[in-house]
Amino acid sequence: MEEKISRIQKEYLEKIKQVLTLNDLDEIFLELFGKKGQITLLPKQFPRLIKAELKIVTPYFNKVKAELELTIRKRREEVREESYRKLSEEKFDLTKPLIIKKRSGHLHPLTQFEKKIADIFSKLGFQQYDAPQIDTDYMTFQVLNIPENSPARDLQDTLYIDNKNAGFQKEKLVLRSHTSNSEIRVMKQFKPPLRLMNIGRCFRYENLDARHEHTFDQFEIVYIDKGVNMGNLQFLSEYFLKEVFGTEIRARLRTKYYPQVEPGAGIDGLCIFCKGNGQWCKVCGGVGWLELGGAGMIHPVALKNGGIDPNEYSGLAWGISPERMVMIIEGIEDIRLFRSGDLKFLEKF
Amino acid sequence: MKVSIGWLKQLVDLKVSMEQLVTLIPMRTIGLKETTKDFIELDMKGYNRADLLSMRGVARDIAAITDSKTNFSDKNPKDYTWVGKNLPEVKIQIENKELCPVYCVAKIEGLKVGKSPNDVVKKLADSGIRSIDNITDITNLLMMEYGQTIHSFDATKVADETMIIKLAKKGEQFTTLDGKNRVLTDEDLLIADPKKILSLSGIMGGKDSEITESTNTILLEVAIFDPVSIRKTSQRFNLYSEASKRIQHGLTKTNLLQTLDTAIRMYQQLGGKLTAISLVGDLTDVLRKVKLTRKKLNSLVGIDFTAEQVEEYLKKLGFTLASQGETLCAWEVTVPYWRLDINIEEDLIEEVARMYGYEKIPPQKLRGKLPPKIDQRLFNLIYDLKSALVKVGLTEVQTYSFYSTDVLNNLDWDKQSLVMVANPISTETEYLREDLWPNLLEVAAKNIKHGFKDVAIFEVGKVYLPQKSDLPKEPYRLSIALCNGGENPSLELYQIFQKALKHLAGEKMQLHLRGGGKGLYENKYFHPKRFAFLDHKDQPIGGVAEVHQRFSDKFGIEKRVAVLEIELT
């Protein structure tokens, strides 16, 4: 038995050395480690050996097995490096005439939906505004009436930035957990009347599952003028739902707490599937209404911090989750698909 | 907060059915997490309503929104159990008054540990609390009823029957009731006796002073602790108890006294005898007064409320109103002690609006002038560019803003230059991307593994670049990746890109190639010959390259992959 092992060892170490292509190396690997490979089959003969013999053969066999595996792996690297060296001989020409392959491209479903709602609100004079995704704790929370150590912070489990690498030492930095960090920036940059919208990526400390994402988009509009009121919230909610889903979908506001607004409101839409009368509706769970977003009258503290006099002006903030909307409309059950890069998913849109 | 339905019905003469009630609560008060035949669970996450963490608070709000009456008095009784008894004091030393403004201890003797009656066990079970023994159950029951935290110590296990409230010493250790050993900091507030630590204030007690079968004398603690201090300690130990939750939201002195009084009465019914008591701190709640004008109310809600409506709604909720004259149409509103969340006029406006019903507020079109135009070029460019790329056959992907461990390991990326998350959820969310193409390479690999022979994808998104004296820079980038099965994909990629640029109406993007040379895109990740800069108006804005096979191999991609990345401005 020892001899047999030693023979395989010698023969294959030599063979491996001679190999020049990855394909040949794969073949050798199969000859040894495949289903009917020599190394695979050998231990089946061990039960025939006497104990004393076995004591010597087993460790020897294991050693040879490991050695062969390692040698193949090393050789594979060498063959690869060999081919990498040949890359220098290749040519680079970007202008050579070429027929571009016919492919059907697809816009990401979130891009499609966000474009749609941006168009809907631009008809009312809302314009887009960008805000940083990494921002100070102050701009993201404190300035909006969300002080440190307030229980309201539990609403948003936040990811913080390690200032060491960011190089910016002065303040605590966060990955913004909502688009509302744009609010204070627009108030400071422009004078009312204001009609702005922010669409963008936000982050939260969430463990991933079909319903939870640590990375998601928000769509938020800010409207500040004289006499802005909760009737406008109702109007905007209805306007949005009708434009997106058609005329029979009604909107409903309900009381809800968000620290950056007062009064605060939750936005419900009549279930787009059962139209509010499906006891057995799976989408709304028989409630007839779907929770779609959050809104409210901008908190006077936030207005003041933005340099706007709350006695002269009032404002509203209104927001929805594009992912949630697209999931409802398209019947998508796993939120993680949006950022999976899975082409089978993306090619459906 | 789990609200026991049976218990609620004892506290309120409900004028509506449970079915009507569960539809009304989310409209008027707070969202519901779950409804069963035994309890309804309020969605308290992040909420500001301290009163809704008590059965009485919930009962008050439900009575108000359903036009029902509660069966209990909001006022304190005059004949507290301890009044006029001339009882000795329990020894208390408070070392840190700001963190513990009120501290009361009652000593009760002659108790016998046993089981609680069934109705108590049921109330607790509905509330999500396990019955332990008759002594401990009373503390939990009253916490649920009043929202005031309350703790019982076995008096024989408190050295010298002396309670000391103090900050821990750094590095001191303490084993909490859940059996975990905690290493404390000098910010953690403790209850101790002269010899040892008894409890992590307001969060969790310790094993040593727990009620056991042999307990017959207890020291009953009701106190008010500083919410911020308790929150910090809770967070540090990731230890959130029913008690700490209530302290964080805020406690009131009126509730505290009612809780203590009721507790003593209940222990007396068990045969206990009150033998000593200490009440330390200011025990009266200061009632806040907030001004409300009809003008502000009506302008913010968009409805013409009558003075009668305003008064009716607020009175039902326990507010008292002093009119400041018909012509002014203004009130000085006194906030009931249990509504710690009402501080400004807007808070009152919300109360009126929710009592009226948000759903009845009629829509109003936006009025007023349109604001002046602001620069929308970047947003338009991004969308037009995406559309053009799709037209020439590319599919848009979105990837995380992080580098996965696969990307970091396979590319052996230099982490020193990356923006880093201080509290990552896992190693997959620790480092923020500074280029897009590595994520596209990873996506290409995944799809090839799933059987795709041809991958032509792009992403537009932000990258995050540290800056010395400002927030990280967040430019938008476009990246394209192509794996077409051929030996030179950069050729097709570049021509696809050129074709897409031709589709871009209006925005003329003339890009020039600058092949070879040293700099930005000559790095180990790319083919030694196949890389080039892309210039816009003589400025390099990115490049195009074939990914070096050494790295595509690491992702398990056998075919060649080309990538392009440019900055969008």
C-alpha cells in the first residue's frame, strides 16, 4: 500500500510540474480527487490492512493527499501568473469598428417610480434638492427638534461615522436616517415660499430580512409659505395617490408622532387591491387601508433653526417610502431584491 | 405597551364596541401593533406619550376619544396611608440629587410570600408580564396601572436597612437579576446599602436583594430618576426593562404618590404592616400653562373651529381652559400633570385636530406664488443619462454604499482611505465605497454564477471621499461593467458608452480619450495595457479599463470584464 501511495505521489508531482494550462490541471485534479479519482478510491482498500500497517499508511496517505492538493493549487497560481504576464502583449484599441450586441436594457424599478413622482410634484412647482448622505448629528437630528438622548431617537436606529477616517473631527457624523436633513439646508439657503423635494438614499441600523433594509430611499417634499395648513397635507396626499394609482384611490390622514413635525400625521391610502372592502385582502390584511407615509406641519423649533419665523410662515413636510410603494404596486415580497443586482429581478422592469 | 382588554374595561365605561375601538385608536391616538382577544398592543416605538405607558393614561385617552367616562379619580387622595401615623423614617442617603430628585421608601413588615390571585395573574399576563409571587406582582401591576416604576427589596438583605443613591465607581462590578455580570462606569446610577450594590437604578435589581420564599419584610422603593442618565446606562448595557422605558419617557410626582399609597394598601390587604416611611424630594407637580389662540389653530389645521369645539375637545382630555376674552379668542390652557408631551401651542393644536379627526380635514389646494427656479441640471443629467444607457442595452443596478467583505478581500482594498462606520451592523456595512466599479464587479460575478453569459450593467450613485476639514465629499458617479464573453470587452463597452452619449439630447458630453500614461487608472486592478483616462474639457473625470484577470479570477469570473467610471457634475 505504501508503495502504491508513493507511486501516485511521484507520478503526479511530476505531471503537475509539466502542466501548462488550467484545463490540463483540472483534468489532473479529477484523476486524483474526482469521484473515481485515485486518491478518492484508495482509502476504500484500507479496511483490508492489518492494524500495524494501518497505523503507518493512514498518516502517510494524508500527508501525500495534502501535498498533492497544495501542489495543484500552487501550480494553478503559477499558470495563471504565467497567463497574466502575457497580458502585456495584448493590444488596446477602443476605436476599432464593432457591431454592438443587441441587448434590452432596463431602468431600475426605483428609478422609474422616483422619476414618476418627481414629475408629479414638479407639476405643482416642487423642485429637486440634494443633501449629503453623511451629515452631522446636529443637522440630521438636533436642529429638527430631535435632541440627543431623547426617546424619539429610538425611531431611527442610526449608523454613525467613525471620525478617525472621515478626517472631520469637529462633530459627530451620521449616515442620515431620513431625508429630513435637507429641510434645514433648504430653509437656510432659500427664502420662503419654498417648494422642494428630496429623493435619496438613507440608512438605518437594521438587520436584513424580507421586510427590513439598512439602505433605502426616501421621498420627501417641503412646502413653506404663509398659511400652509393640514388641508394642504390632505390635498397633497390625495393628489399623489390619484396621480399614481388613479382616481378612485382616496387618502386618509391619521395622528402620528414624528418629533420634527407638530401636528404629525400618518398617510394611509385606500388599499389599491381591494379598494377598501376586501375582508380577505392579503395586501392590506383586511384593514382596507395601507400605511403609505408620514407627514406633518414643520415643528416651530425647526423653522426657527432654519431662520424662518413660525409666526409668519408655516410649513409642511410630506414623505413616502419609494420601496414600499413599488413593493405594493409590483407585488414584490422581498425588499432586499432592490439592491441585490439580481438581473433576473431587474429584467422584469 | 400591551393594554389588557379586561383591565381596560374595569377602568373605562366604554361606550363603543371593541371593534369600533380598535379602528378608532390608530386614527385618534396611536398606531396598533397587534390586537388579540386579551390585549391590544400600542406601537410605542419612539413615541413621546409617557402617559400611554400606563393603563390609566390609556384609559383616559380612550375615554376622551370615545366620549366615555373613566372609573377612577385623577386627584390625589387626602388620606394617604402614612399621614398622621408618626412613623419612623427609613435611612436614605442621596449623593446625587440631580439624578434622583425624588426618592421614597416604605418599610412593610409581616408579609408572607405566596401566589397572586387569578385576576392579578391574568392582568399581568395580558400585559406581557409573568407572575412571580404576590409581593413582586403588586409592584409590576402598579407599574402597569400608573406608569410609575416601583421596586421591592428584601429588607433583611439590605445592610443596616440603609439605602444609598450614588454613582458607581469606574470598573465596579454588579450582577443584575438576569444573571449577567456588568462592569460599571462612573456615569451609572446605583442603589446601594453601606456594604454592597443593590440595584442599577431604575433599570434592574440585583440577585442579592431579590424577594424569596422567606421574605417577610420589604423596603418598597418609588423614585424619579433622571431620564437621560437612565437612558445612557440602558444603552451602554443594551438593557431595556419595562422600568427603564418608563423613566426615559418621564415620571410624575402625582402618579408616584398614588402608586406608593395604593401599594401600601395592597400590601396591607396581604397582612402587611407599614412600619417606616421616608419621602425625599419635592413631591408636587408644577402644572404647565400653554397659550392657545383660535387664529393659530385655524390657520394651521385649515378649519374654522368654534370656541365651543376647542373647549369641549380639550376638556375631555383633561385640560383646563381659562378664556382670555371672546374677542381675543385665546385661552390659557393648563396641562394635566400626566401629559408631559404637551409644551407648546402646536402640541395643543394637534390635540384639537385629532379629537376632531384628521380624516375629516378637507383638502386645500396649494396657494401662493411659485418659488423661483433653482438649478436642476444634475438631476436631469442623471435621469437622461440613465435612460440613454438603457436605450443602448444596459441594465441599471443599485448596490449598497458599502464595500462587502468579498470586495475588500478579493481586491485587497486599502481600507485606510475609506470612510468607516463606527457601529457597523456587520462587517458587510463597515466601509463606505470610494468607487462604484468594485460593487459592479461583484454583481457581475453573482449573475454569471447564476448562469448569465452576458452581463451589461451600470449604476449611478454616490461615493464617499474623506476630506480633512469638511464633511466627506459625495460626488455622483456613473460606472458601467461589461462582460460580453469576448477577449476584449472594453472595446464594446466604450462604444456602447459613446452611443449612449449621442442619445443625450441637449447635454453635449464630449469625452476625450487619453490612453496610457501614469496616474489615476494605472493601478494593480487593471489590465497592464487596457486602460485609458476619460477627459471632459481637458480635465480627467474618470477612465475605462479591463479589470486585471488576477482580480476577476478572485471573484470567480473566467471571462474578461471591462469597467468604466466617471464623475458626474
